[in-house]
Amino acid sequence: MQEQPDAQLLRAHLHGDESAFREIVARHADLVYSAAFRQLNSPALAQDIAQSVFVDLVRKSREVSARMTNDASLAGWLYRSTRFAVLNHLRDEHRRAEHERQAMEQLITDTSPAADWERIRPMLDEAMAELSDDDRDAVLLRYFKNHDFRTVGRALGLSDDAAQKRVSRAVERLREFFSKRGVAIGAGGLAVLISANAVQAAPLALPASISIAAFAGTTIHTSISATKAIAMTTLQKALATVTIVVLAGTSLHEARQTSLLREQVRTLRQQQEPLAEQIQQLQSEKIDASNRLAALAAENAQLKSNPGKNEILKLRGEVTQLQNEANNPTEKAARALMAKVAQLKERAEETPGAKIPEMQFLTDRDWFNAANGRLDTDADYRRALASLRTAGESKFASMLKPALGQYMQANSKQFPTDLAQLQPYFSAPIDDTIIQRWEIAPASTVKSLVMGGDVIITQKAPVDDVFDSRFGIGPNGYGQTDFFSQEISKTMTPVFESFKAAHNGQWPSDNSQLLSYATTPEQQATLQKMLMQDSTKQ
């Protein structure tokens, strides 16, 4: 019996025949799921994409059926829809990763940006003065006050998009200003530098001191530095706590309290250790200081007639500042991340074969990104080290692609037969140890990467066959996949089919559900690798 065409089944569904749509799903579920799985390498994500594609078909069924002939198939429409759904997912993931990267850039400052900041710092205010009032306000709100675009737009009477465009335009003008004065820096890097360094928190005692001076009619001088982050020991915190308790004593002990406070503040200052890099104080500290302003002013009014208590109040402000600086969560987070980077570097040195020559291209940011996750198990470290290798290989691939293009342009569009032929076309000499890790291979070696032509350039072998990424560079560009997906496709297809047969065609929602269906040693070994990979996902 001849199958009813997809177009007729879809029209039957429009007339209320639910079995017709179930038949469409049964025919094409494998096609849709497989396309999603190839691109995402995740059974759970592939299942989500497949469901969304068929839900979209239901929503657009009338529109789609109107364009189909009676004998038309839905395979093409479903395949294109799967591709669009995957691209949308990847775009969303990219945005999420970009937001995380920007958040990390707010958290830490590495040595290279510090040098750039010292170059632009003396000229920043001159550059800001060159902007129009509207552009200057936009930059101030976005990067000096760290407001989001919605808040910036509301303050300037603009939409979110218009605020973002205004900020981008203003940053570009700042970049041009610095470029004319010999400081070459990208607009994105400039924005990060301004956001991280342009505003330092005032001493916590300063707002209170200003308020006290205003109410009392006197001038109070402070010597508290606004640019030091102070690391307090447990003993110091205990001393600060004891100090505050002592302040609650009666006036009979004021002289002794004053002496004790002075000694504690002197001890704290002697023991403070400056950080290697200045970390921007949290905005919440300013808010907290403002909230205490009214209370301090009222207390000052009561203490005006007692100079001893006024001095105690000033000393208490200094102790509070020292304690708050030591408890700065941004500083703690930065220290924790630096410690994890140190652990990862130590593991890289201790793990034979973990390092590859492409890692010479890594930046501090790459190390921070790799360490910004769990580092509890051996699998976690394998994932992190693979992330470092991928970052280095990606940078080399971005150098290799233009060198390949220039070679082919100079040689009648012929692909090289030996990678050594590309050396003259790199912008800087490449170590032979790097070239030796790559090879010219048939394009079919990595079927999921379609780079044009019959051959591609790719790595000879992975360091870690579970976590390492695989690159393919061809005449039309370069792409990235992973080594492990080919093993999954080759070994696990019968396992997935067995599971589906036992569960009414449903795919597993978790790879651990496949344990009883992996019957051969090869299948069991591959499944264990899949479970290890799953365990490292955040």
C-alpha cells in the first residue's frame, strides 16, 4: 500500500485528524533529531529542538500546507526549521556566554589592561570633555555608574536600543581620540577599562565626615586612602569587633576607649598588605555609607559638646572601613578565581601530555575562562585543560585560515600538499612543533564540517578524546566540532535504537538511561565517556 504524502497528512491534521500528525512525527522524528544532535552533540538538547520544530509545524501548519503540492514532502521544511532552531539556540548560548564574560571582566583585571589603563588614565577626562553633553551623559551612566541600557535610556529619554547606540557611538569617539594620541585600543576593550577603573569608591568615612562638618560647622580632615584594598586577618576582625563593643561602654571609660581604639587602628594599618592589583569597590558600599549618613549626623549633634566622643566616632569610622574592605565580596571572588587558576596551572604542569605548543597563544583571560567552573574531580580538570587547548588551537586556526587563503591566491587556487608551504604566508613565524600537530586530510574525515573542496587541514589526533575539540580549515573558512561525536555516532546508534524500540520511539532524557542497552564492551566504554562528559556540565 502506497504511503499517503506528507502534504495530504498535514491537511488531514488541519481537519482534525490527530493520527495524521502522529504519522508525520513518526516519519520524520529521526531526521529532525539527528540533525539537531549532529550540531549540538547533546541528546537532551536535540530532543528539545525536535519537540520545538514539530510544535512550530503545528502552529504554522495552515501556512505550510498552502504552499505544498499534493505530493510534497515535509522533509525539507523540517530540516530547515531544525537548522534555524539550532542556530537560535546557539545564538542564545553565545549571548549567555558573552554576558558571563562581561561579568568576569567586571570582576577581575589582568596585567595587560592595567598597562592600557595607565596609558589612557591621564587623558580620559580630556577625552570626555570632547564629547557632546548627551554622549558624555550616556557614557557616564553606562560605564562610570554601571547602569544597564534600560536605565540609561530611561534617564536620557531614549529606548533601550537607542541608548545602546548612543553609548556605542560615544565609545567609538573616545577610541578615535586616544588613537590620534598614539594609544591603539578597541572600543570593547576601552569600555571594559573605563568600567573597571574610572571610578573608585570613596573612603567609607568620607561621606560621614562631610556630613559631620556640614552640621557641626567644622572641617574634618581624613587620611584614609581611597585606593587600597586591605586584607584583614581573623585576629584583626576580632579586634574590630571588640572595639565596637567597647564603644558601648559608659563615659567613665572614654579615655581608655580612645587609647585602645587608636592602638587597634595603628595595628590594623601596620598589618595591611596591599593587593597586587586594585579591585574596584562594590557600589553597594557607597549606598551603605549613604544610609548611615543621617544616623551619623544625628549622633554628631548629640556629641558636639564632648570632644572625646567625637574622636571615638572618627576612630570607629576608620575601624568600620577596615572591616568592610576586608569583607569585600568582589575581592574574595577574585582571590578565589586566582587560586583556581593557580591550581589549574599546577595540574597542567603535572599532567604528562596535557600541554600543547598552541597554548603559547593563551592569554590570562583564557586561563580565567577555563578555571571558571568546578575543579573538584579528575573529569573537571580534564574538561578545563581541554578548554585551554581548544582556545590555543582556535587562535592558531584563525592564523592558519588567512595564510591558507593567501597561499591559494598565489598558487592558482591550489591547496597546499605540505603545511610547511604555508610558513611564508603567516604574519609571524609559526613554531614547527605546532605545524607538526596538524595535517592535510580528506574532507570526509570530519563529515560535519563542510569547508569546501576535497581536503581540509585538521589536527592529527586529540590529546583527550572525550573533551578535546576538532577544527577543520578549508577554502571556505574554518569550523569546530569535537572528536568524541564521531565515536558516539559510530558506536551508540544501535544503543539509541534499542532504547527507542523499548520506549515507544522516545529518546532518552538522560544518558544514564542507556546503561542496560549498551551490551558490547565498545558500547559500554563509549557510554562511560558520555556519562563522564555529562558530569562536568555546569
